[in-house]
Amino acid sequence: MRILIAEDDPVIGLALGQRLRALGHEPLGPAADGAEAIRVAERERPDLYLFDIDMPVLDGLSAAAELASRGLRRPVVVITGVEDPALIERSIASGVSAFLAKPVNDRELEAAIGLASARHAEYLALEAEVSQARQALADRKLVEQAKGILIRALGIPEPEAFRRIQRTARARNLKLVEVARQLIDQADLITPSAEGEDRS
């Protein structure tokens, strides 16, 4: 795994890099502050962020949040030497996957990386489920709209309108929503116009 280190203490940063190599990972950096971490992340596209919280220019939590807003959300492990419960709460609120207090040993580091990766995978799976549910709802609305067009244009009941959409989809090897979109796009050709209704 390619892991970006952001740590303003160069000695600690190099030591973290050596530990990551020993654990079988490829360290990137260390970046000296959050702003540099963002530049490196945009260039290198790492798999995970290992960020110190307390850094100059831009702290680790702010850097992780900024990267997420730029479409570079990754698992985040944060490290701090400050014992502050508010930092833990802020870390959780920022979407951090694992939290380590200095000094960090190899076992804790390896466990945190594994935990962060697992939590991030769960987050992505949940995000995909939500996206699919939204798309299914949007598709259903289009099918309902297409059924309404057929009901008004042909004077047929709702079940028959739906069957017509189904038959057309099977005959043309299309999805229901694709047939629905075509019907909606051509609604003006099959729906009686207001002028025609006025003249009758």
C-alpha cells in the first residue's frame, strides 16, 4: 500500500517511513505540513494518509478534509502527541478512520492501517448503496412519468401502460428507464395538444 506521511518533525517522519517499509508498505513523503501533503497527494495519488494532527500551515485534519473535498478521499490515520479528548472528537467528525497517540509502536501502526482500510471500504460500499438507491428512485420516477403520458395519450389504464413499456423494452432489448426516457422525449408527438383540445 502506498501511504503518504505528513509530519512536521523530520526525524519522526523518517522513522515512520522506515516502519512502513518494514510492514511491507511504500511510504511517500514525509510532507512537512498539510499544504505540502495536499500537493503530494494530488501528484502521487496514495492509498492511505498517515497525518500528524498538529502541523504548521495546515493541520492534518484540515488537510484530510480538503483532500476529500477535492475527490481524493482515502483512509486516514492520524497521529498526535497531544492528549486532548476534543482532538479525538474532531478526528471522528472529520472522517478519520484511526487515531494513534505518540509514541507509536509497529503493532499499533499496523492495526491502525488495517482498521482504516476496512472502515474506508465500508464507507465506499455504503456510499455506493446510497447512490444506487437514489438512481433506482430516479429511474422509477421516469417510468411513472412515461406511464402517465401513455395513460393520457391513449386513455388506457395504468397496468396496460406499464405492460406496453415492458413489451417495448423487451422487443428493443432496452431497460425500462431507457424506454421511459424515449417516451418522455417524444411526449409532444403522442400527447394531444392544448390547441387541439380547445378546437374540439
